[in-house]
Amino acid sequence: MQFLEKTKKSIFSLIILVLLILSFFIFKFALEKEKIYSPKITDNQIYTDFEVTDLIEEKKINFDQILLGKSFYLINIWSSWCEPCKDESDKLLELRKDTRIMMIGINYKDKKKNALNFLKLYGDPFDRIFIDKQGTISINFGAYGVPETFLINEDNKVLKKYIGPLNDKDVYEIKKIINN
Amino acid sequence: MTRMFMKSKKLLTIKTLIVFILISFNFKNISMASTYSEDQTINIAKNLRCLICQGQTIHESNSDFAESMKKYIRGELENGKTNEEIFSSLVEKYGQWIVYDPGISRNTLLLWALPLLLFLIGGAIIVKEIYKKI
């Protein structure tokens, strides 16, 4: 009887110990995890059936008309008031050298004058730029804010999504995807 | 002179009345043109998580992302989309995490099954205790 009591007690303390270890690891991994939530996109296809307005010509066009004739498209959401966008401008200029990519800029909640000044100052890496005054165009892409970059292929599939400014590692990764 | 003044006053009243009727008709037309109410937007926004805030809904948050999302919802409702269509298109873009009421899938099965499981286990314990006493 006493033996049974003892085993019961030791099983109980073992369970407590296992639970403690388990919760320790859960907290450890949860705290180490990156804070920005980036979803696994269930449907990799980008939504393209919406109208956009060109920043320079101010003409309206359906976005699916833009995604024609190239193997890759790099959609970059940027703004003149966005500080990290300045940091990534040289990375975008580097990617622009590759003729297989069409560089598409989405000018997020910005003024035309400021946007053009920004491009003059930091260089214009884009083939086309469209206005997103309300921030709703970016929602069509499933974006959070600025800066954000999507690499898509000719089938309009999202190959890679970058939240925050692009760095050298990202540029290397993009080049690697394109070259494969 | 007084008669003329009276006449012009009467005319002015009629004119004001006509303008008033026209304005109210116009307002009626505006309200009839939109097929959705702001309540509907709020209802949808209350069920969406603000992905860049901590523990806030799109309705509660004033962040840039939340404000854009509210405009997006209004636009979609204006285009005649239903609540379900808006939710499912946002889930496609942002994943299940954006909705406060996620659908049953392989990833959320535990979330849905756990309360029922706990209820059954709890019930079983209570029944067992009662039988023990009898």
C-alpha cells in the first residue's frame, strides 16, 4: 500500500516536471520567434483584377494588364515619408539592372511632389509606378505597410515576400531565384 | 408697396421650400444609392485582427493598416460583396490569423476540438464522482 502511494507521488512529480520543462521550451521558442507576423499564404496566386493609377501619367489601368511580357515582377511598396525605404533604394537599383525583372513601385499614401523628389534624390529603380493613396491597393496584395516587397513570376505566383527594407541577403536570394 | 413686399416674401418662402425639398430628395437618393450601412463595416472590422497591433481589432485600432483596411472594407461593400466574400478574400491574402473566428482546418482542429474534449472529460469526472458517492 505504501509502495503504491509512493509510486503515485513520484508519477505526479514526474508529470509536473515534464510540464515545467515543456512550458520552459514553449516560452523559449516563443520569445525567440520573430515578432512580425508573416502569414503562410494559402493561395500563392496574387490578386490582380483591380484598377491602378499611374503616378506619372495619372492614367487608370487594370493591374493584370501590367503583368505581361516578363519572367519576373518585383512589386515594391514605398513612400517618400518612409525612412527604411531610403535604405533599400540602392538594393532596388541593383536589382533593376537585371532585365528579366519588371520593377513595379506602389507609392503608398504619399504626395506626388514628394514622391518625385524622393526618386530624384535616391534614384528611380522602377519601370512603372502606381499610386496607392488610400492604402487599399496594398491590401489587395496582402501587404501590411511600407516598405514591403513581393517577387512574383509570370504565372502571378508569389515566390517571395519581404516585410521591411531589403538587405544584401535578400538581394542575393532574389538573384538566386531568378538565375535558377 | 406692402402688397408687393408680401408677395415677394411669399415667393421667397416658396423658393426656400422648393430648395429644401430638392435637398432632402437628394439626400434620400444618396442614402438609397449605398446598399450597405456603416454598421456593416464596423461589424466586419470587429471580426478582423489588426495584424500590426497588439490584441486590437481593426475596428478599435487607428493604425495606418487598420485605417486602410476600413477603407478597403467600405470599397468592397460598395462593390456589392457580401461579408463572407470579404472575409474569405482577406483570409486568402493574410491567412486565418486575420479573422477572430477561424474556420475548421487541419491547423485549427485542436482549437475547435479542445473545448469539447475538455467538456467531455470534465463531464466524465463529474459522473464518475457521483456514481462513486452512490
